Amino acid sequence: MARAVRDRKRRPSSGPLSRARIVAEAVALADRHGFQNLSMRSLAERLGVEAMSLYNHVVDKNDLIDGMVDHVAGEIALPAREAPWKPALRQRALSAHQALVRHPWACPLIGLRLNVGDNMLAHVEAGLARLVEAGFSYEMADHAMNAIDNHVRGFTLQQLNFPIEPKKFAQTAQDYLPKLPPETYPHLRNLAERVASGAYDGLDDVSFGLDLVLDGLERLLRDGGAASRSSPGFSGAR
Amino acid sequence: MARAVRDRKRRPSSGPLSRARIVAEAVALADRHGFQNLSMRSLAERLGVEAMSLYNHVVDKNDLIDGMVDHVAGEIALPAREAPWKPALRQRALSAHQALVRHPWACPLIGLRLNVGDNMLAHVEAGLARLVEAGFSYEMADHAMNAIDNHVRGFTLQQLNFPIEPKKFAQTAQDYLPKLPPETYPHLRNLAERVASGAYDGLDDVSFGLDLVLDGLERLLRDGGAASRSSPGFSGAR
DNA sequence: TTGACCGGCTTACGGCGTAAGTCTACCTGC
DNA sequence: GCAGGTAGACTTACGCCGTAAGCCGGTCAA
């Protein structure tokens, strides 16, 4: 009893528990030890508290995860208001990419559940706003933003599955070569060999695919196809 | 003892255990009861067997999941060899979309681990082949395929988070309106209202964003930008 | 002074993946 | 026809997980 009281007093590092503190520590923990090693118990221990105490501030582990995702969304810079739509959305995408690389565990979580935290909503709102202001219809703007965001997410996800340092990158490709007999997978083999030789590294550059999409959108806007088009989507889900 | 023997004899529905049978049943079970309700135990029971018996044919649960993903990949039609690259890749993407809708749990799993099953490799090889034959450099073909596949995956993921039937779709959007005060999220609110009113349904059509990407690629190819470009990527990961 | 409540804590439950070891039916070579 | 090996099932058990249920001390308003 007395012990419990004393222990409670010497809770490490700062003040009372709160959703924000819990989420922030969870993010840090996932960054350091990987998302699949994040349990309510390990998180609680890290906060100098028992697991069940977390449930005073968080309804669920899912709720916690939602918070973590929104925390990452909060690190994405909002597009500059004054810039033209194209560089604005480009910057928005690159910033998102950086945030996702900083928190590799976040990428696969993003589409998994509907993410309707404040930060995510602000992120979506800002993107939508730039596009609508630029002259896209709401429905086209929605589709356009999806195209951009899907590219960023997909690319980053792929990138994160491979070691980032070029040396290791090539080595990993090397390791997979035996799985790619040239007679069954001629083109894939060919590509893999180029990577293994260190001659290329296709995952070093988000911006290529991004510009492909942005250029397509710009042309669409210029040619006037951006005003009509049948159907838009609700994009709260991201 | 005798009981165990008898039980083993009346294992339901057909022959001996095998990796293929296990994976197939796992896919069916995930389809029916959801991926997060698939455990080694429930799967084993479904197969009339004990959990640990599965490990004679599967090294891990992760290994099982890899098998499931590859099973889904096997349902994607390979692009027609004789068709021109654009309709070929369009069909490939649509077929992938259908497979992912058929097995909603598969979508979030796809990028999570490196997927190097035979079916997935064949899927990637086929796409790469069409693009290279069409005149794209290897590196450009890789980027192009990524752009296409990322769009399909991202779009499908979003789509699966919303109820498919238009009635429910609009209702769900309706439910989220309170979270979107017009003063903070004017554009998003606007969009959501259009969806809630039933006037629009932006998630009914993969092909729009897809054509955006394909058109962009076609233009790139026509303008000659498809031959150079610095760096390709190894795309075994999907 | 008292009593409600907030935010910690403890205990316990059922389920998970899987390591380790056992048993039996079958195949193979003599 | 029999010995020995093997493959593929089974049993048991461990340590982890998320979280339901309830307890208990400290704080603060009435």
C-alpha cells in the first residue's frame, strides 16, 4: 500500500497522465522498438504506470492507434496558402512522405481505419481547398487528392520494406536473385540485377511518380476536363 | 487414445493436410469472419485438426499470411499478351481491384511485408514485361507500374472503409457531418454534404484515377521521356 | 466534515502464437 | 514379415496480449 503510494509519486518524467502524453510516448516507443512491440503494458511501464491506467484516457488500443496516426498527420506541413496549387500540393506530398519515413510503422496503418482526427482532417481540408481554389470541381479535387496521396503512401510503403542505405539496398536485391530464375521472370530478373549491381536505386525518389500525377492533373485542369466528371468521393478516410 | 485415433479419421471434408489446403481455408475463413478473427486455432478447428499440426506445413503465422496474399495475387488475371500496353495494364489493374474487393482483408496486407510468392512475382513480371515491350526503360517501367499499382491499392483501401451500398454510403457520410464544422473544414464539409445528400459517390469508380495515371504514362512515352530518367526500383515488394 | 468522483491500482480471464516433446501409422530395405 | 526410420498428426505448457471488474486513496465542492 505504502509502497504503491511511493511508487506513484516517483513516476518518471513529468506530470499527470493525459491522452496527449500517452499518444506521444506511444509514438516514440513505436519509433524505437517497432510497432508490433508496442503493448499497453510496455507503454504503461515506459510511463511509470500500470497498463489499466491508460484506459482512463484512451478507450481502446484502437483508439490509441488512431491517436498515433493523427499525431503523425500533425507533423505534415500544411500547404502554403499563397503558393500556386501545384507547388503547394507538391510540398504537401513531400512533407507527408517525410513524416511517414520518420515513423515507418504509420504507413500501413493509415488506410486501415477511418482516420478522422483533427490533424488528418486539417491535412485533407487543406489539400482539398488548394485544389478547389485552383479550379477543380469538388469531385475532381477529391479524385486528384486521392491520386496524390495514394502515390505517396504506396511509394513510401515500398520504400520502407527495403533498407535505405544504398549498400544494403543492393545487397538485399542480390539476396533475392535466386528467387528470380531468368526463364520465368526475365524482366523482373533483369530489373533486379540492375538494382543488385548498384547501378540503380528506384526507391530513392518520391518526386518522380508524384510529378507524373501532378502533371496529369495540370493538363486536365488546362484542358477543362476538371470541371465536370461524374462523381466525387468523401475523403475523410485516410 | 482410441478417441484421438477415431477423431483423426473423421477429419471433415477430404484429404490430407497441405500448405495449399491450409492457405485456401484460411482465405475462406478470413473472407467469412474477418481477418482479425483468424487464429491458428480457429483455422485448425475448421480443418478438423489441432493448431500445432498446421506448423508441419507452414513455418509461421506470417508465412501463412504470405501464402494468403499470394493466393489473392493468383486471382488477378494476367494482362493479355496480344493487347496494346495501355488496355493490357488497364485490365490488369481492374482485375487486381476486383480481387482485392473480393478479399477485403488482403488490401492492407499487401505492402506490409515483401511479397515474393510465385503468383505475385508473375503478376509483377507480366506488368513489367508489357511496359518494357511498349518502349519504357526498365526504370521507367518500374516507376510506371508502381504508380498504377499504388493507385489501385490506395483507392481500394479507401473504398473498403465505406459501406458499398449507396444508401448506407450516404448515411455514413451523414453520420460524420457533425465532426466537420463548416468554419474549420469548409471544403471538406461541402464535399461530405454532397456525399451525404446522395448526389455523389466518389468511390464507385476506380477507373477514373487509373486513366489519369495511364494517360500520363502514355504522354510520357509519346514525348520520349520514357527512355531515360535516372533511377529504377526493384519491385519485388508488393 | 462529508461524500462524490477522478485517476490511479490489482486481480483475473480468455485467447493468442508457438516451443518442446510424444505417439502412431506408414514406408522402406532386409 | 519384420526392424527402423520418418512424417504428420497430437498434447502440454509458457509467456504474452487486451481488457473487464472492482478497489482505494486524494482532492475538492457543498
